[in-house]
Amino acid sequence: MVVKSVVRADLDEPCLPLSLSLLAQADATHKAIIQTMVQANQSNVWIVDDDESIRWVLAQALKQAGLNIRQFSDADDALEMFSREQPTAIVTDIRMAGSSGLDLLESVHKVRPDLPVVVMTAYSDLDTTVNSFQRGAREYLAKPFDIDEAVSLVQRVLTESNGISPTTLSNNPQATRMIGKSTAMQDLFRAIGRLSSSDLKVLITGESGTGKELVARALYENSIRRDQVFIAINAAAIPADLLESELFGHEKGAFTGANQRRVGRFEQANRGTLFLDEIGDMPHDLQSRLLRVMSENKFYRVGGTSEVTVDVRIIAATNQDLEALVKQNKFRTDLYHRLNVVRIALTPIRSRREDVPELLEHFLKQSAAQLNTKQKILSGDVTQYLESYGWPGNVREIENFCRSVTAMVPAQTVLLNDLPQVFGRFE
């Protein structure tokens, strides 16, 4: 069954089987993170959605992360079970046949106001989101969503609920596993090392799939703030009318449905590191607010009158040409110069082909372990082809390819005619 409603509309995503592509994004970072959490407090997450394919994909990703999962096809069944058994967290769709996810949310919140609930919706407008928070939602997840984002959200709400230190969860050795013997990768490793004793702002540029967040985490975990929290937010993944509140928080009564104060990502990241992904997609009016925070370390919550002071290291990333956006008056010149203190430009795979064999070996081994099967062997002609292939999706595409062939190729040796459709037809 095709899981169209789950896949993010990103032209740079590789064209692999959808469910496998999604599962591939539940990377080792989040798996290790949530496994750490589960060891401290066994977590039981309920998934409520009338779309079986969405439930299956999300359940598989969270199971691989070490969580106990229970699935429900409608809110009424979940609510009936809730009267006899209670989970650690709930992930629910909003629009379903019968009772809605908001009905479930409201009923659960009356009994357990402390229970974290993540709502999923394909209708991520301001009213729907505000209504969700008004009824007690802890977080929202807009459809189509990235499975990596979904796992990260569950991780965050469980962290807050269980009182587990964000520092413990972030200090994960697998999170910064970067591979490569090429000159470009060695230069990258040296740059991270040189920055380890500094607190400078860093701008990471590179094509989609080159590992910008991985580099940001490596910078964080090797920094003087590594004992504090790491918070990531993707400016392109959040509707523009919600991004301001997401970044800066809001006060009670700031807008219709704002029935309680909400702390934004800047406050969450206080004394730690805030990773602003896809900074080039930030609306122009918010760029002014961001500039002030970076200049003065102060801001107001939406609807607030009291200044909030924070101490945050900012790492930003983009796959866009910021200089071109500045010339087009789409990105502020002063903000650009504030961000561009140290720049790390990531090299696409096509320019460091010598790293492909090691990356393939790593992800084939990882995929076999995660899918509990034998590691696949690539035939000589397959290896030759893959080393010459352009990999437009970069490291992410290599990871997804390895997951795909591990799951779909019945034989242990992968031949040319086994390759996914993305590579064309082979005789």
C-alpha cells in the first residue's frame, strides 16, 4: 500500500519505495536516543490513525527505536482501552471516521492532563493547530511529514514527560558518525576540531542529503556547550504563520486559542545550541526578530511585554544560495553577515566518489542489523555502477538505497537487475 500522505514533498528525496524510504530516515541517532530513554523508563506509545499504511510506517520506525507500540484504527477504540490501560504518550490523527483525534485528545486530557499527545494533521492551518493546543496537545505534526521528524517529536515529548535530561539524550556517539576518507571529509573533520573550543556561529551550506544536521550535531557534541541541550528546528517545515510562535513562544491570550504560555525553541535552547535548518526559507519579517536575538540575546514572546534573555549558540544551515537571496532582497544583508561568521560548505557525493564504497558498506551493514537479516553483497558490476552514479540525493540516497535492497532483494548478492527504479533499467 502506498503511503503518499506521509512523504514530504521534497524534490531532492530519492525515488525509492515509499515505506522503505520513510523507514530509512529513522536513523541511528534517534534509535539510540530513544533506546536510552526506554532503558530509564519503559515507554508505551499509542498510534491512532484510520490510515493503516501510516500506522504501519510510524509503528515500524518507533519499534526499531526501541519503543513499545499499540495501534488503533479509530479514536473510540483507543478511548475504550484508555479506561483500562494508559500509555506513556499518544500520537493521533485529527480527522478520522467516528470520533476525531481532537475528541480523543480532550477526553484524555481531562483524565491525564500530564499525558503527552502529538497530533497529526494534513490541515496544518493556524486554527487547527491552535485548537489542538487548546485541547491539550503537546506537539503537532503536519502531514505530509518526515518520519525522522516524527521520531524526533516523540523523543522530545517523552523526554519532557519522563524528566530525562536532554543532555543525556543528545550525547549519542552514533549521532555524529560521519564517514569518508576523501580530502573534503578530512577537511571537514579538521574544521570541526578547530571549532571545538570556540562558541562561534556557524553557517553550514550544501545540497539536500549531504548531512547538514549531522555536521551541526558534531559541532555541538564537540563544543564547550556539549553538556547542554541541542534543539533543532526546520524553518521550511513549519507554516510561516506558526514559525514565530515556534521560535519565540507566546503568552496566554496572545491570539485566539492561546490559553496558556508556550515556551519557544530559543528558551528551550538557553545555554545550549539551537540549530536553524533551512534558514533561507525563513520569512523576511521573522529575519528581523532573529537578527535582534542574535545581536542582543533578548526577545519578546508573541503577545508578551517582558523581555526574555537567552544565551544560545546558533548554528544555521541552508541548501540555498544566500548571497543570491540577499541580492534579490529576500534575505537580510545584516542577518547574513551575522550568520556567516564561520562557513562550512559540504561537498556533494558526486565530487567525492572515493567515499562511496565505504558509505555503501556502512549502510548495508546498518540496514542488515536494523532489519535483522544478513548483510547484502554487491556484485562487481553493481559496485562499479554505484561508484560512477551521480547520487543526486547524496548520503541520504545512499542510505535509502541500502535499506531498499536489503529489504527487497531476496538473494544475498545484489545484481544489476535488482537495482531500484531510480537507476533505470538494466539488462
